[in-house]
Amino acid sequence: MGIVQWRERTAKIEVTAATSEQDWASLEQKVAQCQRCTLCHSRTQTVFGTGSHRAKLMIIGEAPGAQEDQQGKPFVGRAGQLLTQMLKSIGFTREDVYIANILKCRPPMNRDPAPEEVAECTPYLQQQIALLQPQLLLAVGRIAAHYLLGVTLPLSQLRGQRLSYGPLNTPLLVTYHPAYLLRNPKDKAKVYQDLLSVKRELYS
Ligand code: URA
């Protein structure tokens, strides 16, 4: 390739990257102003998502809790600290991955998301997935797994399978939620096995 073509190609890549950053910013702005369901009345702020916009791995949880609602970031409470440790166990930091939730607003008293809230909110998650185009999705917990897959099977049956999600058939794995692990630490070994599968999927 000649120097002129190389410069043109590099410029094109930079423009594409800038466009995608604008798309992320405008989506985040849209979410921050969202009033599509009643959770907008009780939230402190929306919790959009954090991490690298170039991540190969996207982790999807259920909904913000009290600390996430206060800080505007996903998984920052006790469960979030455990998620950070889980990632570390396979050599990842939170900055290596992208983390988001099914719902962008905290359900009062940490109740399960209502189906109508999920219906209003999932278009945002779908747009995040479309922008990121991750190589792999990891659903943490029953709620995320059920809504992404449209099934109600027990988590124990969904773990250990290479599933897929959405129009791009993005590979999807399922594991236990870190909040569940805080209550059932004996299952940490199973989650470690799931995380090894994540690593295999990303690097084989
Ligand atoms: N649990 C979740 O599913 N998501 C968070 O952001 C925090 C706790």
C-alpha cells in the first residue's frame, strides 16, 4: 500500500472511531433523560454502563442497586467488588471489559425488574450491544439470562452451554450472579469454571 492510500485508510478508521464515540455519547445522553417507565421517578440517576468501547467481552447484569444508583456506575457495591475479583481471577480488569445491566434504573427496594420495565429498557441495551459488537456476552444471574434468552430454565441448566443472542448471533455464556455467590460461596468454583470458558471462547 502506498503512503497516500495508507493515510486515507488511517483517516477513515479515525473518522469511524470518532463517529462511534459520538454514538455512545448520544445514547448515554438519551438514557440519562429517559422517562419511558415509572422507575425514572425513583432513581437518583441512570446507570448506563462502564468499560472499554473496544471490549471483546460484555458482561450483563440485572439492574442497579442502591450503590449503583448513587454512583451512576454498574456493579460498584459488594457484588460488584466480587465481580471485579472474578474478572481478576482470569487476568482481566474492569477496564478490559464492558459492563451494563438489563435495566438502567434501580427498581425500588431492589425488587425484580417488571416485564414492562424490561420491555421499555432493552432497546438501550440492544443499541449498546450493536455499538460494541462484542465477541462474547456473559449474562450474570437468572434475570439477565432469562431476558436475553427468552427462556425461564433454571440457571443450573443454562450454565455450561454456548448460547447466542440477537441479530448477530453473538455467543452468550451464563453464570451465577456475584450477589448469589456472596450468599452461596460454595458455588465459586463453578463460576471459576465458567470464567475459564469465557477465556477459552475469547482466545481460541
Ligand atoms: N447487580 C446487578 O445486576 N447490577 C448492578 O449493577 C449491581 C448489582
